[in-house]
Amino acid sequence: MADLSVKIGRLSLKNPVMTASGTFGYGLEFADFIPLDGLGGIIVKGTTLNPREGNDYPRMAETPQGMLNCVGLQNKGVNYFCEHIYPQIKDIDTNMIVNVSGSSPEDYAECAARIDALEKIPAIELNISCPNVKDGGMAFGVTCAGAESVVKAVRERYHKTLIVKLSPNVTNIAEIARACEAQGADSVSLINTLMGMAIDIEKRRTVLSINTGGLSGPAVKPVALRMVWQVAKAVKIPVVGLGGIMNAKDAIEFFMAGATAIEIGTANFIDPAVTIKVRDGINDWLDQHGCHSVSEIVGCI
């Protein structure tokens, strides 16, 4: 077997396969399908400082080669997570990572600080694609200044591995990545969903309750791959790649583009065992091509 272990900052992963936030619940929901300790990491659903109801239904729609969602970060808040969810997941033998969202830098920082106190949570992933309530709803992650403001605030209060999830809805994603690196991010993950829309031509209205939503699935892979390649060349910190990964071949493309690790999202809805299949497929490919470790192919193009 090839060596599948990788490092994201100070975080050691037994293999480079993680789950994308919002597609794998808290991990427990998939325990009947796969051995959870067989993954490099599980990134749990988005957590905010205060409880959120999310958006009205309908908030998911199928599209050709993908899906749209506008769930709206529905969750019961960080205190509920700490008191009720954490005790259930803390002993899973993999890296349990919390995706943190907010509406102001202060919200992000306070939420991160409460998670910082949890011994068995070694990292967080910051979702900077959230709307900035103080700036007319523009997402933090679409400007360098917005991204910097969140990462700086969180870095001051969070002391473990900090991964920042980048929005693809920008002109120059490499600039945003460099801004996050400069403020102390240990890694960046990309891409978050692309903005999209679906219309019901019989009802003459949009399918989603808030008109637009995030596009994920195979349709976004070429865009994600290009952005990972651009960012990996622009920063010195590790890059985590995601966006339309459906099988081991897709994952290997991301490694070759410069990703140190990958996340699998939409594919979990199609095949709840896909993560383990991708892990094993990566190993098989490395063996067949005489590679001793996955690190040998990272950024090889």
C-alpha cells in the first residue's frame, strides 16, 4: 500500500479524503454505511454563534450534472453543538473539523473561540462565503478586505489549525487566498458553491425559495480544478480541493493540480460509501503507477 498520510498545517490526516460540510451531517448519519475512522477527516455541517432556521422550502433543486441548494446554514448554534453534538462525535477516530459561519467578524471569532475549547476538535474550516450584514449583504469572501477581516478576528482567538473555505464567485481567487494566508490561515479549501438559478417554466417562477442557490456536483469540477491550480501556485500553505469529485480519478486530478487533500460533497448524496471507495481508488492508482506516497503527485502538472 502507498502512504496516503498528509499534513494540513499541524493537522495530520491518515489519508487525504475528507467530507465537505453540509453533505455529511455530523458524521453519525453515515456510520451505518462506512467506517468513519477510515476517513482522513470529517467536516461537519455549518455552525453559527446563534441558532438559525435556514431558508424557506423549497431549498434544493436538481440540475444537469449537479444540484442547487439554499439551505441557509440551518443549525442550532454553537452552544448546542458543544453540549449535545460534541459528546457524540469526540471519540470518532479521525479528525472532526467544524465548519464555522457568521454574519460579522466578531460572530465568527466568538464561535471559533468556543470551539477552540473543545479538546477533540483539532481544526475549523471558516466559511467566508457568508453575507456581511454590515456591508449590504456582500459575502466576506469576495473581497480581500472582507476575507482579511474574518481571518484576522478568528486567528486572534483560535489557536488550532485554521482552514479557510474560499468562494469561487470572485474575479481573482488567488488574491483572496494570499490575503487569508497573510492573516494566519494554515490552509485554504476551495471551491465553495457557484451561484446559480433554476426556473420552473410552467409556474413561471424560480424553483428555489430565495431565487438563487449554490451549484455543486460534477458540473463545477473544471472550474474548481482551475481555481485549485491557480491558488496552489499563489500560496505556500496547503490547499484542500473540492468541487465535483465523484471518484478516485477526479481526486487524483485535484492532487496533480496542487491539492494536498480533498473533500467529497454532493457525491455523498448519490453513494453514501463513496468516500471509502475514493480512498481505496487513490491507493490502487498509486500502486499501479509505482508511487510510494500520495505526496509524490501533489502539484505535479
